[in-house]
Amino acid sequence: MESNIETNELLDRLPPHLKQYIKPQNYEQYTPVNQAVWRYVMRKNVDYLAKVAHESYLGGLKKTGISIDEIPSMYGMNRILKEIGWAAVAVDGFIPPNAFMEFQAYKVLVIASDIRQLENIEYTPAPDIIHEGAGHAPIIASPDYAEYLRRFGEVGAKAISSAHDIDMYEAVRELSILKEAEGISQELINSAEARVEELQNKKVKPSEISLIRNLHWWTVEYGMVGTVKNPKIYGAGLLSSIGESVWCMKDEVKKIPYSIEAAYQDFDITKPQPQLYVTPDFAYLQEVLEEFANTMAVRKGGWRGLKKLIKSKQLGTIEISTGLQISGHFSRMIKNDDNEVVYFETEGETALSYREKEVIGHGISRHKKGFRSPLGKLKGINLSIENMGPRDLQAYNFYDGKQIAFEFESGITVQGLNVTGIRNLRGELMLIQFTDCTVKYKDEVLFSPEMGDFDMAVGKEIVSAFAGAADYNSFDLVTHTSSSETIRPQLSQNEKELNLLYKEVREIRNSEEIDTTKLEEIFETLKENHSTDWLLPLEIHELTSKTDSDFSKKVLKHLLHLKQQKPKVSHLIDGGLELLKIKQKNY
């Protein structure tokens, strides 16, 4: 298998700030034990989920190129996903929520290419290829659901985060990495858990990204569809967990009709979920999503939207009523008595755009030290500047190359030389450039001639506020460095020997004839040197169970002994044996 990043045309369209998260799959890093873990989980899932999953699951496995017997390659998945208009990329564990959502908006599945350890075969808090590949991918074969996923990404990518969200993301990422890695001290895990718990218990007003992340969790990750009395599974977290897919169907797990209220229900990623939400169908998911989007700053704008951006301390954008978009780090606003924004400021690099395209000459090179502008109507004039026609502008002395002084209803005054203006597609002025300009509010000088040219945004109000840049090309966004990286396991000599045994059994399974003599040799070595391993004896028993030979009975006896010796995996051994009974009946 190739380790390069495989592509299709959807991936070619991704912007650089998303491409920075893509990693090579490095298929050769998957060990024979990894392959056996995939195979066990997939065999269990397909057997059980055929009864409880949404009808599109099994067909989706075939459509998306997901094999039961081996971990899928990105090359194979992209080749087949292309046929249903999607793509897939490999990443390193958790990536920032807005980036994750934006990938979905581009119809690209983000797949954590690592795979859970054998010890975490039922559930892992870290994203892995079982969760992403076998959970998310099959359901997108349903057109209704695929469109919901795309639209969710589109809306979610605009959600404004907070400083607390960034801290929470890094803490959860670190904890998930530590819990999935081998040889990590319990003290280190306890410390990481304490950090997550501390942040979870911190009393902060939920941000847009935290609320929409809740909706994502209770639908895309842990959603059920149908009726409360007869639900089916479609959430990837349930589809990929052989433990939770069984647990969720029990009466102990409360089933709640899905609604926008799910946005206000928090979750704990490290524990099974005590309640789940059931949507009547995938189309209803879209209705709730649009209902939630109507509460977001991207649609409501105003002082609340700007306040969210200021508190977030992240790159964000406001759009004013003329369509002019200002992208940067917002630092200040002034409101009037009616809670209307009459002035705003950014600090540092800022860019101006119109319809998501940077206005020529108004990128970060011009606005290195921020951008500031009054908003609203002029005092004593019923018309706002944006609604003035050529005659109106002349009447109020808005001439290029002329000195002008005017006052806004807010009391902000502007005095300077009017150089030129930029209009939008409707012919409205949306930006006026002044030189030798002074802007005052009460006794405060907001802008002075020493600061250079003054570019004034023209608009009555803020109609939208959202996370990120209006034009992603305006900024260098390829700067992500996470505070934690996935810990790659270093195999001991004993583990290498065990993997070799798994590899030999895999090769025997794929051969035309079963070499029983070789299997007996492998089994004896396994008992002597790896006596607590339970998955390989199951695979050996699978290959010999049809014969009812003495060797097959010997392997079964060893498995029954392991059940007593390792009660924590007893149900997993039972699950594997049950699969063999089903297979034999079908045979």
C-alpha cells in the first residue's frame, strides 16, 4: 500500500489552511494485530448492526469500499467515495472543531488514521479509523444524510468559539492520546483527566461552537433514527463501538425525541452516554439545524455577534449592510442607547472583502495595524450614506478631492479630505477613503492624520458575524501546531513476535488450503510465550472449528480457560465464538 496522500478532485479544491491537517495514512504502519482488531470489530458490527442500524448502513459499507477483513486504504476509499461525491483524508487524531466542520462543508470525511489498541477494542476516547471509516463513511451513502452532513459543516464552520473552547479542545485531545497510548503512567492520565474535569466544571456561557458541537455529538456521533420505541442507529460513535451499540439499545439508556434542546445537553467523551436523541428521519435533522442557525451571529449580526467575536480573541468577520466584510481580531465596539453598534475596531492584520473575495488593495498589507470605522446614519439626515444616489452625495458635499466634515447620530465626527470611494454591485458606496482625517467621539480622538489614510466602512448596521476570514486567501492560516501529538507505540521484542504469529495466521486464512500443522505450531508458541492473548486463539479456532478435530477442541478449551483467567474479556471471547456458530449455521 502507498503511504502518500491519495486524492480526488474534491481534495484538490481544499484551501491550504485545511490541507495542513492532512497526513499520509502510512498503511504499512498497521500491524497484523491492528488488522485483527479491525476484523474482529467489523465482523461483530456487521452481524449485530444488520439488526439495529439504519437501513443504509450495510449498503453503505459496500458503496464506500469498507472491507470487513482489512483496514481500508485512503486510496481505495477515495476512489469509491468519488462516485457518491465525497472524499476522505487522514489526520492525526482530533483537529480543531471549526476545521473539522469546514472539511465536511467541502464534502470531505476526516479520518483519524490510527487504530485503537487491542485493550480498547470496545471503545476508545480517541478518534480512530474504526470510528471514522466504519462509522461515518457508510451512512453518507444515504443522500439525505450526506446533505445534512455537508450543510452541518457549512453552518458549523461559521460558529464562533471562545478561549475556553480552545483550552477544552487541547485538554480533550491530550487525554484521548494518553488513554490510547501504551505505557503511559496512571499519574499522567489522572492529571489529564483532572484538567478536562476542571474545564468542564468551569462556569462559562456556552459559545456557538460548543452548542453546535453538542448537536453534532447527539446526531452525527450518537444519533438514532426512527421512533423512541423502535430506534435505529446511525451515529458513528455507536456504529463503531461494539460495546455501546449494544448498550444503547437497552432500556437503561433514555431515548428522547430529537429537538434543538439537544444543543444545550453537554456530553462526556470518556464515558458511555446516559441518554440519546431519536430523529424521525434525516430530513428532520436539517430542520433543527436551520432552527439553530437562526440563533447564530452569522444570521443575527448586531452587537451580540460582535461581542462574541471580541470575547473569542480569534480571527473573525463582520459583514455590514452594504455587504462589506471586515476580517480580523476584533477588540472594541461602541454602542448607542438602542444597543446599535456605532463604532468598531480590530487590532493587527485586517482584510476587507466583498462576497468572500478580498477587495483589491485592502488586504493585510494596507491594514497591518488594524481597522476602525463608525457605523450608522448621519445626524439630521434621513438617508444613510449607503442609500444616497449621486445627487444626494453631491447635495451633502460628498465630492472626491474635497474637504468634508460630518457627524453621525451617535455623535462621532469625521473631518478630512475625501479621496475616493468603492461601491458594491448595487452601486452603493461601501468604503470611503480619506486623507488628513480626524475622527472623534466626545473628547476621544479615534483616528488622527498621523495614523495615515482613513478608510471608512459605509453601512447602517452589522448584519452578520462569524468565525474565520471572509476570504481565506487574505491571511496566512497555515500555522497550526497542536500542543500534543499522537504517541506512536514502540513494539517490544515480545510484541513483534506476537505480531509475526498474527501475520502467519492471516496468511494461512488467505491461502487456498488451511495448513493445520502450521496452525498447531503457532498455537503452541502462542500458549508458551503469549498465554494471555485471546484474539489470535479465536482466529485459529475460526480456521479449525469446521473440522471438529482434537486440535480445534484444544483451542476451544484454551479459550474457555482464558475466559476464567481474564474475566474482563470473557464477553469478547463469547462474542467471537458466537460469530463462529452463526457462520457455521450459514455454511
